Amino acid sequence: MQHPLQAPEKANPAGLLTLLRRIEHALYAVGLATAEPSPKALASTVPFCFDTLEFHAWLQWVFLPRMHSTLVECAELPARCAIAPLAEYRFAELACDTTELLALITAFDELANQYFEFPDSHPANQDKSE
């Protein structure tokens, strides 16, 4: 059995989907899971729905479903995944222990950035002498 904070060793859709499920379970475990927001709150055009949702609600109701769809549909990410720094900042305001949740989000960022191809990480763009 995998240690709670241990991420899959290889970046692949199955490993990333597992991390998404583990993030969702961790939200529930620390009491940060929320009731589904209104369609109006979810329709916010402000980054991270800052005007309508708390960060953990955005994570649960926007980020996790979108990343799940992206992986299942074999779609591309428009940019590198870097949710962990914002999560660390926002979770610092909370009274609950978010250590495991933050570790899972960090692991997801790292594996997602290994799995998805970005212009600066494509082999054709790297120095051939490496």
C-alpha cells in the first residue's frame, strides 16, 4: 500500500487521476469539502473564482472536475500546473491541518508538469547535446 503522501513514481493518466481522488478525499478528511456552489458562483470569470468561492471550494468544484475531464479526454493544459503555492498561502489561514492535502497538491503539480507537454519542455526545443 502506498504511503498517504507518496505520489505515483511515473506521470501517467491513471496516476494523476488517483492523485485527484486522493486530493478530494483529503478535502473531506480535513473538513474542507463544501456543498455544491450555485451555478452563478461557478460561472465566475475571476481567476480561481476568488469573488464567489473560497479556495478549497474552487479546488473541489472547479479544479478537480476540470483536471479529471482534461485527463479523461486526453486534452492539453494551456500552461504548467502550479496550484501548490496558492494552496499553501490560502491554507495558512485555516485552523485545520492541511499538510497531507498540500503534499498531494504539490505531487499533482509535479506529475502533471511531467506528463503534459509544454513548449519549453518539448524534446525538439531542448539542447541536443544533453
